[in-house]
Amino acid sequence: MSADEAEIRAVVTTLFDGMREKDGGKLRGLWHDDARLQTAGLDQDGVPRLSSTPIDGFVAGVLGSEAELDEVTFDEVVQIDGALATVWAPYNLFVNGSFQHCGVDAIQFVRTPDGWKIFQLTDTRKRDGCDPERRG
């Protein structure tokens, strides 16, 4: 594993540790100033849609939640080309220990003078076709 891949994987680990620990310091330092957080899915009528959440709103939601959040990724694939990297990470989300949904996190990174930063995280969410027993 290259040093870049190790650093990128560490950022992903810090993201999900920060969610579990409700650690705003961990969560806030991971994002590029122009970062976006989006979900690709279907609306109630089955029409494809892309919804966005401000990074500050995501962090505030995690910190303000009384629920225990545990997002577990597995089979991550990291690809790097110069200053650009992508992580494709299937995941299961557990809330208060109960399976909530599964999906894929597609996380894009840019190399900055301060290290690798997330500039785009898009996820999918579903309940069908999941393996709720999978925890990494």
C-alpha cells in the first residue's frame, strides 16, 4: 500500500470514527472548503433524484443526534491519479445497534498542502439486497 493510499484510508476511517464518537473536530477537518455531500436515489414516485446536504448541516446533524451511529464500510477500492483519488466503499449503517440501510459511498479526494481532503461524497441508500450481518 502506498503512503497516499494509507493517508486516504486514514481519512475515511477518521470520518466514520468521528460519526461514532460525535467528534466535531474529527469531522470538520476532513473536508475541502468547496466540498459537497450528496445522496443519489429515488423519490417517493421512483424518479431518480440527487439531494444535497451542506457539510456544516451534516456535522451538526451528527453532533446533535442522540442516536448511536455506526457506518461500516467493506471491500473499499482506492484509485489515485496524481492529485485526485476516489474511494468506492459499500457500507451498512446501524443506528442504535439496529440495521438501518446499506449502500455505497463514492468519496472523491483532492491532494492539498494540508494532505488529502474530501471534496465530494455521494452515497446511495437502500434496504433491499443488503447483508445486515456484514460489519466489515
